[in-house]
Amino acid sequence: MLVLIPSYQPDERLVRLVADLRGAAPDVHVLVVDDGSGPADRALFDAVDALGATVLTHPENRGKGCALKTGFAHAERHHPGQDVVCADSDGQHSVADVLRVAAALAAQPAGRRACVLGARAFSGPVPARSALGNRVTAWLFLLTTGVRLRDTQTGLRGYPSDLLPWLRTVRGERFEYELNVLLRTAADGLPVEEVEIATIYLERNASSHFRPLADSVRVLAPLLLFSASSLAAFAVDTLALLALHAAAGSLAVSVLGARVLSAWTNFEVNRRLVFRRGRHLPARRAAVRYAVLAGALLGAGYLMLALLTALGLGLLPAKVLTDALLYLLSFQLQRRVVFTPAPGRATRREPARRAGARSG
């Protein structure tokens, strides 16, 4: 097993973590990536090197995502077949928890190995911005992907060795990379396991670079794209209705033609931009699924409206409630069914170019 520690302008806690890891598990390889910390921190990385860790150095700060990808590339080249556990250097992860995640990773069946997340319980004295940021991001992640995770921001993660090439294809150079990894695991149907770890915040997490609002919005991006696609389809439907009615004079023909055009627009935007795995599906197969879903939602919408109005709810609030529920249902079904390749048909992207690094 290899423990990967990305680090930027660390303090003595990095040295203690490496020393404790080497003492508790002498057979574990420790890899530290200095992400452009600069000459002022050189002595700390020299101390880590003296403890037997491998130190890679970025000439300038490139971000946590880049540091992790540099470590993954090194692990592939120099430690093939070994699983990787990623830990932070700021004292939030104890050696016991690092080894707990490593043990959970090693205990998985060979046929379906999962990513392992060290999930914090967020009990005790937790900084308000950290607790709020994690709750918001976890809720948005559930809304966007349909996957429930307790801790979407943890930096303590275990990855099976065969996922290292895949991990280097995930977009992101800085903090957003780890969120993107979780989004890709959900999109690609990869299993994720959570192992409870201690909630440790030192100095009220002053060293954290997490931005609760900006980084939470990144998780919401697919849902926002889906909303924009729906609004674009509505605009196409309205303009086409007016144009066709002016040209043909037939309301029935105009309504049908406008609906077909707007539906096709929505289908193509969702297939190519919102649910990008749909690009790997034959267009005809995805279109059939989309048409079946549209018909089913149309029927469900009628039944819900009839039921709600029969129960005494006004038509307008019944319409708003029905459309809101069907909107979320449509998002999940399009993500999970319409634009998802059948098992065994999904294709992984080619590995990205290896991240550069120089030994320090």
C-alpha cells in the first residue's frame, strides 16, 4: 500500500504524520507531493525525506488536484498494483484512521473493489463553516446524483490500484478535483464505501481552503445545466409555435411541430452537454428511451393533476407541485436510465497525459 500526502506550505504536523505512519506501518510506502511550497518550507520536506518518504516537488503551486495526479502517476510507474490511500498534511487525519481506510480497501472482494471514503461524524466542536459546507454539499450531491454520502469533502480516501489511470482523467486542478472524482464515480456507476473516522479540527480549521458557497455550486452544476436545457426547450417551443402558426395557420399542426422541435432540442442538449455519457450511446437508442420517458411523464402529470385537484387543491398550485416533482424525477431518470450505457457497454476515456513532477 502507498500513502499519498499532497502538501502546500505545511508545518510540523506533516513531519509527525509521516513519522507516525513509518512507525506504525514500516512496510507502507509514503509519498509526499510538495505543491510548490517554496524555499521557506524546504527543511520540512527534507525532514520527511530523511524519515524514508519519497518527496516529489512541483516548481510552483498547481493545486491539490494536480498534486494528487502527480502522485497517482508516480504510483503507477514505481508501485504498480499497489492501492493508494490519500491523506491531508494538516493534522486532520490520524494514523489510526489512515490505516482503518487502508484495511477497508484491502478487505474488498477482487471482483468489485470500491473507493473508500473516511467519513467524519461531525460531532463535537466543529467550525460552523465546515459543518454547514459539508451539509450543503452532501445535500446538493444527493440531489444531483441520487447518491447519499455523509462526507463529500473528506480528504482521506482509498483508491484501488486499477483506478489510478481513471483518476488521472478526472477534470480539476485544485480543490474541486475531489468533488469531481465523486461526481464521476456516481456517473460511471463505481461503488463507494464510507468508513467512519474521527472528526479532527485544529485551530478551527484555519488552514482549510474550502469555499462553502463556490465549491458547493460546483456540485449543483449538472442540475443548473438541466434547468437551462429545459428553459431553452421552452423558448424553442414558444418561438416555433408562433412561427408555424403564422406560416401554416393550423393550431394543431403548429402545436405538434413546435413540440417535436423543442423535444428534439432538449434531447440533444441533455445528451451532449448535461449527461455527457449519453454521447457514447447510439442516438436512436437514447431517443427511444427519451420518448418513452416523455410519454410516461405526460401520463403521470395528468394523473397527478387530476388527483390533486380532486382533493381540493387549486389548479395553479397543483400544476406547480406536479411540475416540480416531475422535474426532479425527469432529471434522475434521464441521468440513470435514458443517457446511461447498458452494463458492459460503458467505455472509459483514454488516460490523460501523466502529470509532471520532479524529485525533491
